[in-house]
Amino acid sequence: MKKNYIPTIDVSSLINNNFNSKKALLALKKIEKASVEVGFFQIIGHGIKKKDIKDIAGVGHNFFRSSVSNKMKLAPKKWNKLNNNTYRGYFPNDVNGKEGLDIGDLKVTKKYASNLKNQYIEYLNLKKSLSNKSIKILNNYYDKIFDLGESLFKSIIKIYNLDIKTSKIVFKRQKTLSTLRFNFYPHQSKPVEISRQDGVALGCETHVDSGVFTILYQDKKGGLQVQNRNDKIWYDVPYNKNALIVNTGLALEFLSKGKFKATNHRVLWNKTKRMSIPFFFEPSYDFRMNQYFFTKKPKTKNGIFFEKFLNKSLKKFIEYQR
């Protein structure tokens, strides 16, 4: 197994949107290289405290340890006919070998979602299953991880020597389809898939992500693997208590005309419990996706709406067949 295939990058110089220092320019070059060649990298100096990560992991563990009836209070209509939500919420582990909880922007109110009437912008009443303390932790983490996503996207814009303010065209809080997800892998009795390539048993199928970036916390169990695009060999993403994992998705691949490609990844079948917390950083539902965004005069009035782009991408995931 090749060591250090997944590079580690210090992004502390980019957090305050100061992209012109020598340290920042070096970080930008490393992000570009890692995104183009690997599609995955780990970041340190990301500004999210260890306590924040410990607290958000605690929220996930407490939720998945709670009763089935408590978890089902947040389940979409497919699994709980008393609920109206269809996209956000809890899905049970008989769907695809793992339990999950999908949370959108916590700034979305019931009134806002009702007036907007968008299939992906849903109000999820977390108070039905979670304590006020847990909801406060969720709000804090979501705000910080969203800001981190913006800093990373502005880094891509800066790589193209463009105005970082154009980030606001793509990402508008309450309108973005960004998702904070908790994945809990129980004692899996059998793998969800046997890799056709190398016969390895998997706990999560081989796939690419839909958004611009995914920013991931994985626990000490590890298990995440990344495929080298050239030789098709799989490499482990090592656990690093100081780092978050970042990978590029289909939306960034589309916007960059294929420069920053989405990369295949998977999770090994693990007979012990495992949890990961990905944040899928995704554009506003009404952002028009086109391949001229990273130009001096980006076209913003033509292209496919991200909502439609996402809809097409999600069809490959069993848990979203609702």
C-alpha cells in the first residue's frame, strides 16, 4: 500500500480569505495538484476545533443509540407515513446496510420551506428526536463547516485568478442543497456489495459524490478507500485526528470542464460499528450549472439548474429512491 497517497494540506492561511500570502499561494498549488491528480486530500488548520468535532460526533452516536421509535420520528414519508418530509431525515439500515440522518440548512424555517415549495428545501423538526443542546451543536457545526466549504470553493476560484465574490452566485444560505449527513454502519452481517474489480467486500458501494466538495469526518475505524484514476488501484484514507477529508464531486467536475474530476471511493466491509459525518457542499437549487463559470465573464443566465443536476445524480443511490 502506497504511503501518503492522500496528501495533507494546511489550509489555515485560506480560512480568512487572504489568498495572496506566500503560504496561501503554496496551499492553493497543493489543493490544485491534489484535486487534479487524486481528487482527495486531508486538511489541517481548517479552523474547526477538536471539541466541535467531538461534540458533533457525540450527537450522532446519541441519536443512533436511541430507540427505533425515536429515530423514526425524523424518517421521511416513505418509512413514516405520519411525516411530510421526503428528502431530509432518517433512513433505517435495511435500506443499504447503514443508517443515516440527512440534515439541511438549519436556518430553513417551516414558513420559509412552505413558501418556497422546493422538493429539496425541507424543514425538519429536529426537536421531535433531539435535545436542545444537540440542536445547538448542530447549528454551530453546520455554520462552521459551511464557511469552510466556501473557503475551499473560493480557493478554486482563486486558482483561476478570478474574483472570489462570485462564490455568492453559487452558494446562498437557505437556498443551497448542502447536506450534513451522519452515516452509521452497524454490525453488518453481510457486505452491501462485492467489488467487481478486485472482489473486496464492501460496506458502502463504489460511487462518486454529487456536489462541489465533500468535507468528511471519519472515526478511528477508517475503512474509506480512494481509487487511483490511472492504475485503478485502491488506497486507504488514513485516520488523522487533526484532519478532515475533502473530495471533489460531480458539480465541480462539470463547472471546471473536467479539470477537477469526481473520484471513485468506497468503504470496506467492517464487522464493527463505524460512523462518518460527511458534509456535502452543494450549490443553490436555482444556480445555473454551466461550463463557463470559471471565466472572467461567467454566464449565469443559462445552463441546467443545480436542482435538476442533483436529481439526476441521486438516482444511483438506493437510499434516495423515495
